[in-house]
Amino acid sequence: MTKEELKEKIVKVIEEKVKKGGKSKVYLKDIQRDIPGVSPRDIKNAANELVKEGKLEYFSSGSTVMFGIPGVGIGVETAFKKEEE
């Protein structure tokens, strides 16, 4: 699987999970489970490239890393702004 194919697969997996599960963010481990045969490191690197390209957004609460589709659900700024109020 080429890097571009992997990136397409990651976006597809996240879109399917968001539509099916009602959650707007997906754990990195869940993405890795849905793409067998590819190293976790390659998946993480491809997901990070998608974030840089603006196709995914990164969400981390400090102990958890999640990825989501930009504009779907609560973003990082909104989530942490609510905590401060």
C-alpha cells in the first residue's frame, strides 16, 4: 500500500466511524485496528501528514490522541475553552 493509498484509507475509516458511531473523533488505536497489515508507525505518520494537509484534525487531552474530520464535532479550542469557564 502506497502512502497516498494509506492516507485515503485512514480518511475513509474515520468517516465511516463518525457516521456509524456518533463520535466525532477516533482513537489512533482504532484506526490501526481497522487497517491490518500496516505498521502502527506508518499509520501515525500518515495521519500526521493528513493533519498538516488540513484533511484531519488532531485532538489530544494530554493522555489521549484522537483524529477527526475538521469541522465535525467539538474542536480542541472549544473543548478547552469550556473547561476554563
